[in-house]
Amino acid sequence: MIQAINIGDNGAQVISKFNGIIAAIGSQFIYSVDNYKIAEDPDDTLAFQRCVADLNESVGFGYGGGIMLLAGRQYIISNTIVISKSFVMVGAGSDSGTQIALASGSNCHMFEIGKRNSSDPISVTMIGLRIEMLGSQADGYSNIVTYNYLRHCHFIDIFAVHATAPNFDMKVDPGYDAPRNNYFYGCAFEYGKEASLRIIHDYNLNINSCYFGFGVTGQNSFGLHVSMSADRFIVANSWFLQENRAGDMFLAGVQNGHIVNNKFSPTINAEVGSYNIYLGSCNQINIGGNIFPATQFSYHVRTGTVTNVKIYDNQFGGALTSPFSFLDKTKVQCDNNSFNGKYQENTGNATILSGAIYVDVTHDIIASPDSVIATPQGNENVWISNIGATTFRINRAASVGDLTCNWRASVKTY
């Protein structure tokens, strides 16, 4: 059945080829995937394709699109669902709500989103979905692959699991616009190949409260792999729990980036020279408030060519000989990090008692300080000596009266 519907103040029209529209809000149409399934269908592939065909006919606003509604059940598909217009896809939750599963042996991407060889923008929101490959699949296929200019997209409560390529892969055809202004919230990625989330992006990429889980396979594999051509990147409040080989996070070309309040858990099968975080050709990067475990990785943070990198207020576990590998140490500043519970700087006060000319102070930092400053509270001169792995000495010339000094000890950790 073909229906033509005019609705809303602007008289927007949509052609419904399959009569799957269940509601409309203004000029925005809601399509139920279940309404497109018929008894003769071997699985849910055709229902999705019919729904997408209706969605692609919508001309209500800009580049068209609409809302796709999925029930709380398992959907089985056996071919790629290609969507080239703006849409919102809403499921019943990624845990035990809505599962979209690729049948064993289908050997294809599950979703392909965006316009190939085009810089036309589309806006996508996907909410509350478990997207999973079943059984055996050939190499090279993702749960979700996107192309070119996605903007103002939101991926919320998406669990992408079991893929033979990156679980989620954002690509750009040569010569066309890259994605901009995109957001991942509360998503989980497990058992991909090469990467959990691999992204080529222009400016403003935000990843918050996500989980990068087990089993990223393949040599030189990562949890998060991002290549950017502009500024504004943040990954925050996320958990990296990988069995990858090269590292948890690889960033290239990021300008003005923030890696904050994340947890990096131990890994296995790490390659020699691997790392929790790698920065290449990056500028103005803040790494702060993260928790790094005792790990098989060779380094916690490794850099190539960078400028203005600040590593601060992190907790580093393990007893690595050197937790960092920096191509140019002068481009990196490390402040107030802790290592196995001991900080790289500490402050306090100590008193040289009357009749004494020095006091030994326990600094309780990770190693012998390379900087100790003592400031007397009285009108005397003091100096520092006997700097060691656990203590240093504050000296004075006279021995009359108590003299209290404020002190600060710090050590570089690279």
C-alpha cells in the first residue's frame, strides 16, 4: 500500500510505500520496523529495508529522515542495512532489550550509515540497541560503519559486540568532508578486530561514560583509535578493559584534547613497546584524573611529535622502570601524579629544634627529589642537603630557638 500524508504547519509530505507509519510529531514521522514484517520474510532484513525505504522518501525537513522504533526483542538480519538519510533509531535498551543480530555466515557489515562519495551531511541518533554478529563471519566486517559527513550525531546506550573488523568504524571517502560534532554516551564495545572504535574525524568529538571491553584481536590493535584533522576532543569517565596488543588508546592529529577521569585496567597479550595512551602529532592535550593499573604494557603514556602536553593528578600503578616514553621531554609537563600510592611531589612543614642546626625530613614521594624548596618562618637562612630516596635535610647556621620551615619536594618521572 502507498500512502501520501501531509502533516504539520509546513505541509511536509512523506510517501509511505509500506504503511509502517504509526505516529507523527509535527513533520517528524515514527516508523515501526515490526509493522514492515510479513509472514513470508525469512528474517527481519526486508522489514528493515522496507522501513528505510519509507524513511528515505521523507522530505519533511532538510535532508529528510524520521524515527525508527524497534521493539524489545531479537531481530535477525542477513544483509547490510544501508541508511543514507538522517534518522533516529530507538530500541528498548542494549542489555536485555533490543538485539539486532547478524545471522552466522552473512559476511557483511550490519549497518552502513552515510552517503558514499558525498559531502551532504546527515544527522543520526541511535539509542538502546545491542548490535551483534552471530556464529562465524568472514574477516573485515563491522557492526556499524559510517561514511563521510555525519554531524550532530548521538550514539547512546549502544552495545556493539563480535565483529571481524572494528566494532564501530567511521570512514571518509577521499576528497569528501569528515564527520563533525559527534557524541558517544554510555556505549560498550567488545570482541572486535583491530579496534573497538576507530574514527576519522574533523572537529568536536566527544566520548563519555563508554566501555571498551574484551577481545580486540589482531596485531597492532587498539581499544580506541582516533585520527583528527582539527580540534576539540574529549574522552571522559570511560573504562578500558582490553585484551589488545598495541594499546588502549591511539590519538593522531588531535588538537585541544582532554583525556580525563578514565580507568585503564590490566591487559594481556601486550606487544613490546605497547602503551595505555599514545599521542602522535598532537597539541594541547590534558591527561588528568585517570587511573592506570599495574600492567603488562611497556608504558602508560607514549608520545611521538607533540606540543603542550600536561599529565596531572593521575594514579599510576605498577612498578615500571619508566612509565613514560616521550620523543621530546620538553614538550610534556607532569604534575602531582601518584605511583603505587606515592606522589611525585609533596609539601609539609618541619621544625629545627632549639640547640639543633638541622632536621631530617621524610618526603614520601616516589623517588629522590630533583627539587626541594624550604621557606623558613623566621628571619634565618636555610639550605638543603642529603637528598635521598626517602629523606632530605634542612640546615641552618645558628642553633638558638625553634625554627619551623615550610617545604616542597618534587621529582620528574621521565
